[in-house]
Amino acid sequence: MLKVRIIPVLTFNGFGLVKTKQFTNPRMLGNPLQTARVYNSRGVDELAFIDIYATKQKRKINLKLVSDVIKECYMPVAIGGGIASIEDINDLLKIGADKVIIKTKALTDHEFIRRSVFFFGSQCITVAVDAYKVDDGYKIYNTENIDISLHEFIRQMVDCGVGEFVVTSVDNDGMMEGFDIELIKQVSVITTVPIIAVGGGGALEHYKALFSETSVEAVGSASIFHFTQFTPNDIKLELKAINKPVRI
Amino acid sequence: MVAIINYGMGNVASVQKALNFLNISSKITADHTEISEADFLILPGVGSFTQGMNNLAENGLDLLLTNEVINKKKKIIGICLGMQLIFANGTEPAPVKGLGWIEGTVEKFELDNLRIPHMGWNNIDVVNDTYFKNTKTNDFYFIHSYHAVPEDKNVIAATVNYGFDVVASVQKDNIFATQFHPEKSQAAGLEILKSFFGQNA
């Protein structure tokens, strides 16, 4: 049986790891290599590493650093940040990334997403869906002033053939008060593409609620691992108790 | 020495990292002489079937590898797309010929209630345990939207349940291949590579 995935998400600012709250106020957290090493030794299911300022600061992700992070990992790694060309993806795959996470370019250039899927296969192309709540649903948070609803964006990306969505609740990011279950429910109704739910996990019961109330099969988290004593394994034990298949 | 075939289709670095960890010497290469001289071959790869075959053909690697594997009987392990390309026929995105070392077709998943790609850790059922004897756990990392359907079911070395019994590994003579990624499957994956290469690499 396919196991649910618990994925630590490392967000990076070009120098060190940071953790934001509602996509602002980045708090410095330290060294990505050390952190990757710890997660590898704990045998986590997968790791996501995202340079959340690459696009904004108009720079490419630091390939040397990413390569060093990947070297610590004997599990799958997804890399995101500033990806805007086929060459960018190739560079990341060459140093051992398994998937790439694309955000801004997915909003501005569908042809690029289509080509990426054609070259690398849909399993390799993950799209970041950063959603915030509005009166009548959800919209996609972005710095390009693109006004697009959650439904429309997901529909477009499914049409491009992408292989996975990282769905992050901007409102719940870093708040550690629970996931936006309504958001995850909405996405899982629109698409059969795998979803990683992100944003809001702070206590074990939040994960229990997410997995019992939605059909999601993967969760990404940062704060709970940085700021509490809980490990990915603690979450798995909690999920095992509600009969979710986990890999321990 | 192990030649990791470099044909522009991803994950070669991860494969080499796993071999380094096991102290197995390897080279990432597309060089015909180096490939001919290697003791073992690895055909890794992620991406689409057609693109993979095109890239192999571009460098004459399709003919070279077929000679090494079929005529010279060199041991090879195919991983993910590398397993799929071993089959006679692909369908991604349109019907296309594969390397044809094993008869069969690689088809797209058609599943009503399950998400595609099949992505994540799933447990396999071993049918032929030649290279699975030392694995302590049965969970391996899968990431694929297409799956292989061999004509001769005797080549199946392991299956994984995802809506039905999907082929997770095949073995025929000197050819061994896995749909999952041993190099990404931590201890259990490393054990498989160790069994395959033995002490001779």
C-alpha cells in the first residue's frame, strides 16, 4: 500500500534556513547541510528545499549548496526557487534532484511548463500553489500582480500535465494552529494529481485532522520540526493510530 | 568498474552517490570505449520514453548497449525510465520502439480512484529474490506515470500494488531492473545495489 508521506520543507534565503509566518517575517534558523543530515539519519520520506527569495532577488539558486544538501540525502529531494528555464531544471537534475518545484514561472509561462513536462516527464514537475482566502474562495498569492483563482490555476496546471502540487496556505503558514483543511479539500476535488498539503502544522492533532478529513497523501511541514520536540516519526505514529499507512 | 550511462535523462549523480557510499567504483559516461570496458552497466533515467530513446540513439548508445547486454551478456541494472526503456514498446507520449531486450509494452496508468503519478513509498512483493535477499524492509520509493507490462510473466522479479499488481522489478538473465529508485530508498535500496554488484565491482 502506498504510504502517506511526511516531508520536511526547508526554506532558504540565499544564506541560511529561514521560516516565515504568513510569508513574511523570516526567522533565521541556521545551516541547511546540518539540517539535511539530521533528516537523512531519521530516514524521512522525502525532503523539499526551496530558495524562497531567488525569484524576488532575481538570482539563480546556489547549485553548489543544493548539491551539498542533496549529497546528504539518500531519499528523494525536491528543489525549488528561481526556476525559469529547461537548463535550470537540467542543472538541478544533474546534481541529483528528483523533482523541481516551480511557482512564478508557472503563473507567467504555461508553454514553459508544458515543455518541461515533455522533456522531463510529469513526475518531475511539481508546482507550488500558494493560496490565500478571499470572500468567495481562494486566490493565488504572487508578486507578479496576477489575479487568478485557485480553481483556475489548478485547472491550467493540470492541463499542462504537471505531476504534483505543493499546496500552501499563506494564511496558515508558520502559525502552527492547524491546516487549512477547506483549501486542501477543494484542491483534491479539482484534481487527481498528488498533493502535498503545507501550512499550519504545529501539533500532532493537526496532522490527524488533515489526514482524516481529506484524501491527501502527503504533508509538508517546517515549523513543527524547527520549534517543537516532534519529529516526522512522531507524526507517523499518530497517523498509524488512525490506520493510515506509514513507513516507519 | 560500473559505467553509469549518461544520456541526459536525470538522476545520474544520485546513482553514483549510492555507489560511492558502497565503495563501488563507477564512472558517469557516454563514452563508447569506457562503456565497453566497464564490468557492469547502470541505465538510470527519469523523463519521457521517447525523449530517452532519442537521446540514446543520438549517441549510438542504443546499439552499443544492446551489443554489450545481449551479445556480450554484460550485467546491467535499469532504474525507473531505465527499466522501461529495456522493453520493446513505449507509449509516452505516442507509440515508440524501446531497446527491446524484454518483450512487452510500457503503458500509462489508467486508474479511477488513485492519484497519478504513483508517487511515494510503497511496499513490494518479491517474486524472484535473487537481489532482494538482504533487504530488511520492503518499502521503496516510486515515482512514475507509466508501468511496464512484460509478455512473459516469468521475468517479473517483484510487484507493487497500486490499483492492481504493477511490475516493480524484472530480471532476465544478465538484465535486472527496478521501477522504483533503489538509490533513493535508503538502506533497503542500497542492499539491492550491493547484492547486484556483489564483491566484484
